[in-house]
Amino acid sequence: MHAGGEMDVVVYGPEMLVTTREAAELANVKIDTVRKWVRRGHLEVAGLDERGWPVYRAVDVAKAEYRTRQRARRLVTA
């Protein structure tokens, strides 16, 4: 709890916001891969943290990881 009675709100589950590093850890990829997903339109930035750095919804990270892995499998088996 902060001074003045304010509480930090932490949301767990699919609506949880994660940093680029946390997104990379969740998807088991490199940080640069997460940044590529954003540039290529596979992952949308959900907002900025207190430092002004991008954060992402955990569910969006999972979807981006799934889609890119599915696409990679199609390219390998083709």
C-alpha cells in the first residue's frame, strides 16, 4: 500500500501486463524476437510502464508466440 492509502493493483492471468523481458521469458524467445513481433505487427504494445517502456498483455504474447511457431512449422514442412 502506498502512502495515502492507494494500493498497487496486480492483475494475474491473460490480462496481466508484462515487460519485453518478461514477454520473452513467457514465450521462451529472445528479447529481440519480441521486438521483431511488434515491428512486424504480430504483437501490439498495450501501454507503457512507469519508465516509459512498452508492456504487453500476456495473452497477446501467447498468441504471437503460437502464430509465429505455427507459421515456422508450415515453412519447414512445405
